[in-house]
Amino acid sequence: MAKKQNRANKAAVQSTELNKLPVPGQNDTEFSAEQAADVFNNQANNNAQKNRQ
């Protein structure tokens, strides 16, 4: 008589969200000072143009 297995198979384990390997950069919240300066300057320019109208 064969034993019933109560364990998950390899495919079920690998497809479980908590068992997946992290993707590099997926949760990366860091940004460079250069990027921040560009955004700041673009916002300042947009605000200046809106004020002129």
C-alpha cells in the first residue's frame, strides 16, 4: 500500500510568493542627488512658467 504524501511538490513551493528569490532593484528606493536636482529644477521651471501666464 502506498503512503500518502502530505508535502508540497517542488513546483508548488517555487511558485509560492514568499519562496521566490528577490529581483535586484525591485524594492530599491534610493536615488541619486543628480536625479533629485533634475526633478527639483523641472518643478521650479514648470512653476515659473505657470506664474507667468
